[in-house]
Amino acid sequence: MNEEAKQVSVAKTKTEAEEAKMRVEKAAEEAKKAREAEAKAKKEAEEAKARVEKAAKEIKKASEDETRARKEAEEARVRGKGAAEEAKRAAEGKAKAKKGVEQAAKERAKREAEEAKARAKKETEKTKARVKRAAEETKKAREAEAKARKEAEEAKARVEKAAEEIKKASEDETRARKEAEEARVRGKGAAEEAKKAAEAEAKARKEAEEAAKERTKQEAEEAKARAKKETEETKEKERKAAEDAKKAAEAEAKARKEAEQAAKERTNQEAEEAKARAKKETEDAKEKEKKAAEEVKAVTAEVYSGVVKLTVSSPVDYERVRKFEEFLTRVKDLRLVLVSGSADEGTKIVVFAEKPVPLLSMLTEMPPVERVVKKESGIEITLKAKQ
């Protein structure tokens, strides 16, 4: 009975040793997984950090794009101003053409500046969203890293516990072996049983090791397959993200180029239209001036006869009036009849034309005369100021 109890104790000790060994292997595997999880978490944290840095660069780029857009708007405004000045030089004195060109240039520059500002604002909002997502991913990576560290610590504690159990099992095994040796000494039958038990133990240990190796190999292959799949998925995501970023950059460059081309074409077109309008208004003004000159010429060619009243408008310089009277006395067939007036009301001169004379043209050509205007009551004269 004592021998059977010892054999049971030896078998129990072997079983506990195997279980302890399995727990150690499991703890080692968990520790390995924890280290891999920690490495993965660190890698994700680094990737999140890289994304944050990339987002910061994108914010900087968006700010530079906004500055460049403002500069382009300012250049467009300057071009519009230049077109307005050119239109002004093309038609001096034409306030209407100048105002139209300047207003069109200001509106165009304002519109382009607003469009550039809107684009820059949109890019800034997109970049802020990407930064926010990167921050959230960084937070998740840190949480995953903390979780991995915690799991590693727990695995370490389990390994230490398993080591203690292995130590205890080893002590139990040593004690069992000692008892088995004593039993072997007490009888040959017990020795045979011990031998069989040892062989069974060796066989069980070998089977357990082979099973552990097979399980470890299988788990390693599964982990490798999962890692390969995750790597491929990550690469595919990165490739798609790179393609999206490239397409976005190309679209932005194309839109900017089209906007610049459209602005340039609008500027050129408006400048041409302004030149055409200025040219037309200049021609119209010249035509009006020509007609006015012809009308003046026709009016000044009008002849007078008999009594004609001349009014010299205020202010009156009597010396200039006397000089004007001298020129009147030199006109053939024209007699000076009366001169009167005051400083407030001007000078009234009455002349008599014995024959029809082109009095308006004659008065206009006199050196003291600045301006001659035909009135119903006679002719109004403005003398030149004293030099």
C-alpha cells in the first residue's frame, strides 16, 4: 500500500511538473506577444508622430499658399491699377473711362482675393482635420502602448509565478525520485515499476515537447500570416493615401493654373476693352471739339451792323479797358459811341458799325481779350488779367 501511494505521488509530481512546464511555456509565449504588442504600439506611436509632423508641414504649406494667394491678389490689383492708369493716359480728361476701369480692376482684385482667401481657408480646415485625426491616432497608440506594457507586466508576473511553481515541482520531483530510489532498493519489483514510470515520464515529456513545438510552430505561422496581411493592408492604405494626396495636389495645381490663366485673360480682355472705350471716347471727344470749333467759327464769323452793346465783365482793370478801347477805335467801319459802368457792374461800351463786320472774330483776335460770348443783349467780353 505504501508503494502504491509512493507511485501515485510520483505520478502526481510528474503531472504537476508537466503542468508547470506548460504554464511556463504559455507565460513565455504571452511575454513574447506582449513584447510584440509593445513594439507594435511603439511603431504606431512613431507613425502617429510622423503623421502629426506631416500635418504640421501641411498647415505650414497651407499658410504659404494663403500668403501666395494674397500676393497674387495684390499683383492682380496692381495689374488692374496699371490698366486703369494706361486707360487714363490713353484718354486724358476722360473721367468716366478712368472710373469704369478702376472700378472693374478693384472688383476683379477683390473677387480674386476673396477666392484665394476661401481656397486658403478650405485648405487650412482640411489640414486641421488631418491634425486632429493624427492626434486621436497618437492618443490611441499611447493607450495601446500602455495596455501592452500592462500586459507585459502581467505576463512577467505569471512567468515569475510559473518559475516558483517549477521550482516547487522540481523539489517535489527530487523528493519523489528519492522516494522512488528508496523503493527500488527495497525491492526489484519496485525498481521495475520505477523504470517503467521513468520511461512513461520520458515518453510523456517527449510527447509534450513535440506538442509544444508543433503548437508554437503553428502559432508562429499564424502570427506571421497575420503580420504579413496587416503589412499588406497598411501598404495598400499608404499607397491609396499617397495617390489621393497626389491627385489632390494635381487638382489644386490645375485649379490654381486655371485661375491664374482666367485672371490673366480677364485682365487682358478688360484692358483691351478699356483701351477700346478710351479710344472711342477720345475720338468722340475730338469729334465734339471739332464740331464745337466749327460752331464757334460759325458764330464768330457772324457779322454785325449798326448799334452793338459790349459788356466788359467784372473785375474791371481800367488800364486794360483803355487798351481795349484803343483796339476798338482801330477797327475799320466801327465807331466808339459810349463808355460807362462801375467796378461792380462792369464796363458798358456802345459801338456803331457803319458796314456789316465780323465783330465776334475781330474781338476774339484782340490781344487784351480773354473770352467773347454772344448774348441776346449784345456781346459779353472778359479781358485778360494784368500780367
